[in-house]
Amino acid sequence: MSTAGGCRYRQAIPPGRRGGRLDADTNSGVRRGFLPRGPRRYEPLRQPTAQQVMVDTISAGPTTMLLLGTLTNAALLLMARPDLRRNVERVYVSGGSVRAPGNLFTAYNANPFAEFNVFGDPFAAYQVLHSGVPVTLVPLDATNTIPVTEEFFAEFGRWWQNTPEARYCFQSLDKGYYLWDSFAAGVAFSAMRNGEANGGNEFAELEYMNITVITSNEPYGVRDGSNPFFDDRATPKFGLKDGGAHSGHVQTGIRDSFCLVPGSNSGRCQDGYTKEVSGSEGVQVRVATSATPNTDNSSALDREFFKSFLEVLNLPKQAGRFNISTQFPYYREILYKPEFIDESRGRPVIFDMDMSPGDFVSLIYLLKAPREVIDLKGVLVNGNGWANIASIDIVYDILHMMGRDDIPVGLGNTTALGTPTLGCTNAYAVPLGSGGFIDSDTLYGLARSLPRSPRRYTPESSDDPEHRQPLAFEVWQSVKKQLGPGDKITLLTGGPLTNLANISLSDRDARSVIERVYVVGGLITGGGHEKGNVFTVPSNIYAEFNMFLDPLAAKTVIESNLNITLIPLTAQTKAASFGAILEALEQTQQTPESMFVHRIFSLLNELQSKQKLYHHVDIFLGEVLGAVYMVQGSELKSSVKLKPISVIANATKSTDGQIVISKQSTKLVNVLSDFNAEIYYNRLANSLANKKQSAVIGSFEEQMAIWSRPPNNSGPGHTKFL
């Protein structure tokens, strides 16, 4: 029913800043600031799968495969369609470490042998290398010999930026990095151009080696609960041999006690090690051992590949057409900020979101709320909920659309409170594919229809410190400093409570300036048949996702002395009718934002009706109740009950995140128990349809039209050119 699961190997990759997935997903902010916008985009259920593309391509005739990441896709293909192997002429793999040390800098104490690409799926790498298809491996042995030197960086920047792609590559480079994948592509290109049979390669020294990929650790055949191919199975998966090379201990994480050697900084696990062996346990693989020196001794470039790399990037033939600034004749970056002249401002509000679809609708609603009622001062984003932290760029786009580029966005934590920064504690419950991260990170394919904000994630290492991405705690401190005499902050949380827990633990004065916290989440059973919504963890019947994803943070916040109003799952379910909200929206006048919300809910409704992988998406609809109740609760004919509650946070999968009524608890929490759903849907629809505080720029299509005509310098006074 989902693609949720653990992160046994993936946890070795840092999820956040400083060279982690956040920087990779955004290309350290370069991608959004440089690349043009094309017409194609991801669409749920319409996006071709990797398997479909590979089958179609390889079925058409002889094909060369170039693999620059984990080898999962290729392994699945070769295992499922062995008949297609005859059409695969050769596989070039960027990854592995044969005679060089591994590069798992986050897990070296447990595994000093593996390289990231192979470690990401060792069994897949084994299947590819042992498939019978000819393989050329470009491991760390070779890529370590081609670092980005000062001389190369200077030469690139001074003379070699004649095409858009060359400029993009230069901006993406960082001194001290290595051209791993680019070099592997060059080795493959040279071999294909000159002929693999001739043995010569312009860019690398190569030799044949007998190697295999280690997928488990000795002793073999001992079942200790670590090996998913054998443990708890009557028959090993994939027909594997009990007692064979795949049947040993499988590394469970970066701090696996089996792998650690007391008193040593070097571990003993070898999962993902491309090991040189003798005999039939290995296969003949052509291996790159080093990059060839530049034959031109007078050149500032010390590697032959460097010269070719720069020349090819700058070739006018097949060059890129444009970047974002040259794609449109009158492209300009504008910040839209309102001018609050003689305008009364309501209570200060901070919205803490995990960037689920419901949270984005809540954000739009809050931006539409009358400013004399609430004054949205800041947005905090949470990186251990329903979206990867790089989705922060969508938040910037929403704010830009609504003319609120003045509102700061704070980057929160990527892991749950009290857990290692590397890992996926409880976050494994969120599906990775359909109905999960891939859809949240693209707002189900609709994010590209939003106008493109000049603001975007920018790492702290950027040359532009003025626009560096602020952290959640920094935004909190900034909002706190702006408070007037007697003012207090109201918070609305739409995801796990990680950010608020960290704020309350880091700022002793935080509680004194917080008026109330509206918490969307939790389930309080009333003796009926209520059940939680953590559908990917069937053993946990009574938890709700926001509580489950960070139980300790939930316990820290809810059992504190903060004034809390809980919007539980039972109330959210009453606000989760697609038919009702779509009907209400269709009966009102249209604004760009109401049409966008209608598109989101219509799409979710359609997906839920078509595919079981989307059976759960109505939970996002119920999340919006928190925002509406915070602003218009007095109009919803609601009832609230005081209940003594506590949160279970005991690191037990089957009970984590559950809320219980506890007579021993001294903490009373306001719990929304009922409201008029018809009034709720109408209030939400009418707010979104209100022409006041409507979108300044309604879509990317409208933005393209603006960029296609000369600027109107007599435009609204609240615009500012960057």
C-alpha cells in the first residue's frame, strides 16, 4: 500500500545543510537561480518509471548504460528482464573502491571500505557486476586522482564560460571537490569513441581485475535479525543460498555495534566493498585506476580530462539555448512587499509547517486572513515530516505569489528531537514514492505552476551572505525582538513539533512571549472506534502522523506549561470531505489562490479515487482546519473540552506518538471536539475567494507574460527591484 520503509544505507547521507541532501536537492541554490523553466514536469501516475524508459530504450537495440548513482534501477531491470541483457553492450559504473579506502565519512568507524554509490544498494551492485554484462568501473581509485584544483578552478572561471551549460557547471563547482561523475562520463565517452576493444582511453589508466561486491559480513548463515533476505523467511528471497556470501550480517546503520571495533576508528563491516578476489567468486571487470596526466606540459590543467571537459562544455554545437535570465527578453527579479501605512495589525502569528499539501493551503489561507485579525510574522519549516527540507523553495514561491516577500522563512531540523542527525527515526513511516515525498516535494506536480520567487534556499557558504537561508531559531528570535509592549506570539503547528520543542528548550524566555499554540495533530480516543492514521505502521493503531514523527517533541511541547489548543484527528476527519470543499469553492468567485487550491484538492480527490497508493491523501484536507479555527473559530459553532493528556514517547514503534487521557497528568489541554462542518467549508472558500489581499502575481504563466514585455515603472509602490 505504500513505498514507506527504513533507510538502512541511505542514512549515511546527511539530510540537511553542509553538503547533505538539502544542498544536493537545490544544487546549493544554484539551480533555481540559473536554470530556465521548461514545459515538462512531474505528474502523478503519468510520469514514466525508470524501468519503463530502460525497457523501451534497450528493447530498441544495442545500448550502453552509464550509472552515476546507486545501481538499483539497473539491477531491477537485469533481474526482471534477463532477455534484454544481450542488448546491453557495456555498463559504465561511477562508484566503488577497490584498492583505495572508502569514502563513507559519516560511517567510517563502522565501514572503512565502501563508497557511497555502491553502499547505497550493495545487493543491486552485486547483481549488475555479476549479470554477465561487460562492466567498466570508475572507482575512488581513479576519481581521487582528479580533484578540483585551484589552477583548474581559476582557468575555468577566467576563460571557459562561453555557453550556458559551462556557466552553470562553474557555478555548481566548489574548490576541494572531485569530478567523480563527470570523469566517469568522460571515461565512458572516450571508450565508446575509440572502441573498448582497443584498450586505449584518453582520460584514464584501466586494467582488468577480478572483483565482487560484498553484501554481507561473515560468519555466513547466522541469522541475527539484520538480513532481510533471510531472516523471518522460510525460503530466502531471490532464491539465495543459505550459508552463501549474501547470508551473513548486513550492516543495519552507521553505528551498527556489530561493525564497530572497540578502541579503533576503523570498523570491520564491508557492505558495499568492491573487493578484489580470486577465483569464481569474482568477475572480470575493467577498472579505472587513475586519471591520465595532460600531455601538454605547458597547460595549467594537469589532467587530460580537464582539457576535454572544458572544451566540450564550451562547444557552440548543441549548446544550451538560455538560462532563466536570458529565456525571457525582460526578465527581472522583483520582491513584492506590502506597505503597511496606517493599517492596524492583528496578533503576531508564526506558522510552523512540514510542507504537506494541507500546510500549503493553510499558508495561503493565513495570508488571506484580515491583517487586523492576524499578522503573519514568520514561517518555520520542518524537515522530518511529509516533505524533504528542500521544498522550502515552494514556500518562497507561495509568499511571492501572495505579495509577501517580507515574511522570513526559517529552516528547521531534519531529524526528530533527541535522535542522531543521521538516520530516519520514525520518518521511515512517510512513503518515499507515490503519495509521499515525490508528491509532496513537487506539490503533486503543481509547484511549477507557481510564480518563481527571487528568494530561494541559499547555503551559509554562499558568496551572498545577505541572502543566506536563516534558521528556524533565528526567525523566532527576529520575530520576538519585533514584539511591541504587551504583545505575545500565537503559533500554529501543522507538522511534527520539532521546531517548537527546540525553541522552548533553547530559549528560556520563549514561554513568556507565547500566548497560545494551536497544534494540528494527535488522536484522543473517546471509547469509540477511532483509529490513528499512521497506515504504514500497522502495529501502531492509535497514533497520528504529526505526533508519531517526533514523539519526544510532542511530549515536550504538549506537557509543558504552554497554553495549547489541540486540533485532533477526530476533528480533522470531519473537515476532510473533498466533495464538500470543492462544491464550496465552486460556488464562490474566483481568485488565483482559490483556483490553485481547487486544483490541489481536485487532483488529490482524483488520485484517491484511481490508485490505492493515494488512499490516505484526505488527511491533508483535514489539516487546514487548524488555520481556519485559529482565525475564525468563534464563527464555527465549535465546542472545546479541557482534557488531562500525556504523550507516549518511549521509542516503541507500536505506541510512539499516542496520546492518552491521564488522571495523573496535571496538564490540561484545550481539545477541539466539535464544530459545524458546513460553516467551516463556506468560511474557508469565502476567505480564499475574497479579492482583498489576493495574489499579486497569480501563476508562472502570468509571470512569463510580465517577463515578455517592457517593465512598467509606474507599477504598484509595494514592488522593489532586486
